[in-house]
Amino acid sequence: MKKISRIEYCAGFEPLQSGMEQDEGSRILLPTMKTLGGAASKSADGETSEAAPAGDNNGFFTPNEKIDFSNVKVEPLFEEQVDFDTFSKSDFRAVKVKECIAVPKSKKLLQFTLDDGTGTDRTILSGIHAYYEPEELVGKTLIAITNLPPRKMMGIESCGMLLSAVNNLKNSEDEELHLLMVDNHIPAGAKLY
């Protein structure tokens, strides 16, 4: 039996290693994450680099302990169960935002032109304009349910629904909405299971 080095063993995983940094001691590739805000970080070669600004990544990788959830009211879970066959009929896909505009004569609606991996643009309308400006969503990777029947809103056919997390605040009628955004390395059309 031929003995292989750690480097040879890891070579088979090269496509998975993009965006990863080598550990100088063992030459094994390890994932790294940038810190958000705070002091500059020091790399293995001794160079100092500035950390990403606090608002970078739309809150991705912000540790939970740095976010105040004390004023969030959690809704009870549904007691009614859905059988697996019913659930599996829902087609959840990663979609890339090609264009996003405010729908004329509507205070709530944004019109998304999406790449869903099929080669044909998909239009979805979403009532989230109170939470997002259209230009900040272009280029993002979102999650959509793509097999809902088309629905006309303001004369425009919406073919699917974008997923969001919504929570209410304690002692308030206000709610927060967070559009589900995922890593841009996920390709358009990737199916969620």
C-alpha cells in the first residue's frame, strides 16, 4: 500500500478549496473568516490587514452575542403537521437578483427579475419595499419557491415567492423582515432540500 502525503490527499479536494487559505505549518487548507469591525488582523506572514467594515456582508458572520435579540417576540410553532409528500412538492431554489425596481403606484411592492438557472428570467413581486431599497438587492442570492401558481399584482404577473424571516418586537405592533440571502457561491437554480 502506497503511503501518500497530506498534500497529495488534499489535492483531490482542490475545487472545494477556493477561497481557503493554507496553514503554513501543515500545508493543509483551512477556512478563514474575516472579522467584522474592530482591530486589524495579523496574517501568518506577519502583515497587518484592516478588518472588513462593520456593515459588510449584510450581517453574515456577525456572532449572535453581538446582536440584541432581547426585544424579539417568537411566534409559537404550528401544531398542525405536514406530511413529507406534501412538503416535497414545494420547489425551493436559489435565485440571483438581476434587476430590482419599485413598482410604480405601489408603496410596498418591489419587482425582481431573477436568474433561476433555467435560462429564462423569472419575475417575482414582493411587498418588502418598507424594508429594502431596490438597488441594495441587485446581485444578491435569495431563496424562492418557484412552483406556486402565477399571481397578478398591480397588473404584473408574479411567478413565485421570495422567502423572508419575519419577527415581531415585544410590546410593539412593529415587525422586522429579513429577506433570506445566501452565499453568492451558490449557483442560480440550486435546489434546496
